[in-house]
Amino acid sequence: MFKKIIKISIAIIIVIFVVNVVYFSFNEPNVAVIELNGIITPNKADSIIKEIKRAKEEGSIKAVLFKIDSPGGEACSSQRIYLALKKLSKLKPTVALIETVGASGAYFSACGADKIVSYPTSIVGSIGVIFETLNFAKLSKKLGLSLFVVKTGAVKDVGNPFREPTEADRKMIKNLIESIYNQFIEAVSVSRKIALKDVRRIADGSVFTGVQALKLKLIDSTGGETIAKRYIKTLAHLKKVKYEKLSNEESLRQKFMSVIQLAELLDILEHPTAKAIYQ
């Protein structure tokens, strides 16, 4: 009797094991959800690129839904996300979903996806680059304050808030942001299959609703998440779809990193840097 009970118990364990293996084999997540929220900083770009890399390497992941709610941010970080998404989309279908805002650097990032979807009232566009910094030369002069600078070139201290910008400063910064701007509009032109001259015509920092952006071919649909998921199924040839959010719940380390990102964000907003951001 005792041996019979043991045999039955072993049989039950085996059945449970087999059922679990079969269940998880057929219910494994096959679409990764990656989110871009808030202003794009170098640390945020690092985090998103890690998630993109994970989605690329995991065999069970067949496609990616890239959700965006961001006004953009630091230009180079935006471009890094764009390049990572572009590389991923060559291997696995990627659909960008602009929720409330997908502007400037966030739109730059989205251009790495196969398709871009928004809602009718989403804010899209703001294609452009800006360089800004505080200048209190006049105030410091009144207060008798100055900054001691020894430099090796006329524009080495460009953005120095204690002196008025020179014509050489303006020319150098203009050349800098023009170069970044040209890379931005070229990415839009290639990604969206729009003639460069047509992109340049609307790339003056203007923002558009989803409806307007669709007419300008900046997006593929204003159908929101429903259409974005439909694109996922079609492009990845999936009948059943199970989504997995790749970003984990906020850990103590992530909370600590959030403090660092806040400091980084303030640095980006307050110090001279090229930004692709809707303000």
C-alpha cells in the first residue's frame, strides 16, 4: 500500500512537471515592451539600449513594441536609441507607439522602428536641435563678479556665462547644431521614405497632432495601441501574442539611479549642450 502511494505521488509530480513545461513553452512571452518615458538623458539611453539588446538576444522574443511618452532630450542619447532600434528592426519587427508626446529626440528615436503609430491627438514632430545656456554677463559686471579663464583657443570657453557670446562663438555653435540637425533630418528622410527637401520644409521645430503627422507621413497610423499591436502580429507573423515589459519593477538601485538621473537632467537643462527637445 505504501509503495503504491509513492508510485502515485511520483506519477503526479511527473504529470505536473510535464504540464508546466508544455504550458510555459507555449505561453512564453513573444513580444517585448520597451518604454521611453520623460526626458532622454545618457543614463536613460543606456537603460533602454540594454533592454533593446536583451530583446535582440532572447530567442523567444519575436518582436518589440516601443512605447513613447517623451519630449526628447539630449541629442546624442536620442541618436543612440535610434541606432539601436534600427539595428534591432533588421532582425525583429519593431513598432513605435507614441502615446501623449513623441517629439524631437523621442521622435528621432522612434525613426529606428519599422512602423510609427500614434493617437489622433498625440504631439509629434518638433524636428530640430537647440543649444542654450544661461548668460549673466551684464549682472556679473554690475556685481563686480568675473571668472578667471586661461584658454588655448578663442572659442574654448564657449557658453561661459560670465561673458557675452562673440560672433566666433555663435558661428561655431551654429555649425555644431547644423551638423546634428542634418543627421536628424536624414534619419527621418530615410526611415519615413520622405524626400530630404520635404523633411527640411517641416523640420523647423514645429509640432503636429497625430492627424497632421499622418498627412505629412511622419507616422503610419493614428490608431493607437490597437493598430500598433496589429502591426506587430502582421510583421512578425504571429497568431497569438503575449507581451512582456522588459523594464523591471523599481529596485533600490534603480531608485538611487533615479536620483542620479535627476541630477543629470538638471545638468542637461542648465549647461551648454545640443538638445533635441520639445520645450
